[in-house]
Amino acid sequence: MRKILFLLVLVSISCTNSSKTSTDKKLIKSDEQLVAMLDSIWILEQEPITLRDSMIEIYGANSNEAKKYQLIYEKNHAKNEERIKNLLDNNGWPKKSVIGEQGNWTICNVIQHSENDVRIKYIPMMKEAVLANQLAPRFLVRAQDRIATELGELQIYGGQMKYYPDTKSFNVWPVFDPENIDKRRAEIGLEPITEFLKARFDFDWNLEEQIQRTKEFEKQKKKTSN
């Protein structure tokens, strides 16, 4: 039964993918069409990821089943990225009253899944949307921290985790000035880092540990640059 469900979703993804891309220019002419476009992008972006992760759980990360859905996701994402870039470049950030939280989540997920140059390009637009109360700060923070980690820099707000093979566990990517992270988070309307990490990752924030990890990170970075 589970395999039948996977096949049905895959057929849905494929059909949606072939019919939506060619009509993007028409879809953004009305609020209803914009919402419909974002809904289709969400499905194309997220469902292959869900199916891939299910296959990983059943067959393993290197299985053909998992790789098949990863390829579907990659093909879909390339098209989704172009659709989102076309939307933002030609229309700016949509109003939250039109697309809602889900629409913002869709746009930001596509940006987050893209290469770093795409995230960097749209950070100013995201900041403007946050200041205008059209976008929740957490989406901006997520992108900013991802940019920092991709560049090998300290993250600012603590939203990015990483798996460390040496300890076989996840930990927060080292944070700039850990002692004042809650102050920075509060300034843009975010909950304390302890609450966020516990709710999002079931991870316990230890300030003394993170201070030491930041010092080690900066030490290694300085050593590498010399």
C-alpha cells in the first residue's frame, strides 16, 4: 500500500511539472493564479524530498530508490528556482495578505535550496519584506545563517545545524558572539536560542560549550588563513 502511495504522488508530481511551467507568465496576472503557482511549486519542491527521505529510511541513503527521488527533486528544483526568480525579479516580494505564510514559506524554501549566490541576491529583498511586515524574520535569519555557513563563516542567529562525523552527532554550526545571541534574536522578534533549538531539533543549547566551539572555530580559521 505504501509503494502504491509513492507511485500516485510521483504521477501527480510529474503531471503538475509538465503543465505548470509553460504557463507561469499567465499565472502571476492575478492573486488567485499567483497562489496556485506557489501551491504547485510547493508540491514539486517538497514531495520528492519527502519520498526520498522515506526511501532513505527504508532502503538507505545510497539506494537506487532514494537516488531516483533525489533526481526528481533536482529537476523540479531547477524549474522552481526559475519560476521564483521570474516572480521576484518582475514583481518584487508578494504581499502576505495575498500569499499567506504558506506562500512565503514556499518562496523561501526554494531560495534556501538554491546556490549561495541566489540566496545572496535576494537577501536585500527579504530584508525589505521583513521590515514591511510581509515576511517573518525567521525566514531571513535562516537564509543569512545558511549563507554564512556556506562561506565558512560564523553564523549570526544559530539556525543552522551540522552533522559532525567525529562525534557522530549534530551540533550548532559555530555562532558569532554566543553570549549575545539572544539579544540579536530578540531584536528581530525571535525566541531565545534555547527554546528554538529544543523545539526545532530537540537539541540542548549549552552556552559554555558554544563559547568554546566558537573559539576553536576562530582559532582554526585564523590558522588556515595564515
